[in-house]
Amino acid sequence: MPAMTDAIQHVSDTARWVALYRAMESDRRDALFRDPYARRLAGERAERILAGMKRGREWAWPMIVRTAVMDELILRAIDRDGVTTVLNLAAGLDARPYRLPLPPSLRWVEVDFPDVIAYKQDQLAWSARCACSSRWGPISPTSRDAGRCSPKSAARDARCWS
């Protein structure tokens, strides 16, 4: 049985786990996508989580396909449908605003737990540049702001952001 420090302890740990899968795919010569930030975002904790999971590497493929499909859907919605704002709920360690060819006019709004947003900002501060206009929304589902900062209002209400 894995040590408790190697197991997923909170839902936010899954963001590290998925980031590691993106890093693994990015390392392939024939990768479906490239995420130069994924390994840094995943960190050593993700390696320990994955090593402690029975058949953890077998879960990589569905997550990789999900990432590639979502990339295509987002880019198509922006290009074909004229989407001007993306609201990424439970954004985790998603690096799309940094790795996709997004128009500078696009507003990308990310909402997640405050500690996840803080960690992500810290890890990306080293050299990542956002391709579009990005806003961060550290909102916990249990916070007093959760009701006011609904998905519909979060993209436009500045009071939802710290």
C-alpha cells in the first residue's frame, strides 16, 4: 500500500496527476500536443502519486486524448464561432492560455481553489507568457463568494477576483 503522502489526498492533487500525463505525452516524438510547462506544474508530488497508483500509467491515454480533443474544441470555438471569453472552471494546472495559439484579444478566466491558483501562478511566473488576456479567480466552493461568483457572473464581475 502506498504511503499516505503518495496517495491523492485532495481533489486538487488530481491536477498534478493530469499535468504529469501531459508532460509524458509532450516527451513523445509523435505527441498529440506539446505542453512545455506540464512537468514543472506536476512536480515531484505527481510522480509519487502516479507511482503509488495501481496501473496509474494506464490512465494516461484517456487523459491525453481528452486534452487533445479539448484543445481542438476550444480553438474551433474561438476561430469558427467567434468566442471571445473562455471560463475555465476547476482550471487546475491547465496551461492552455500559455501553450495554445490564442488571439491576444481573448479573455481567459480561470477559477479554482485559492491554493491551486497560487501554486500555478508561482510555477508559471518563471518564464511563461500568456497568449491572451488572462484573469485568475481563486474561489473556493465553500467560500462566502461562491454564490455571488457564479459561472455566469465570474467572467464579468471584478469582485469575484482577488
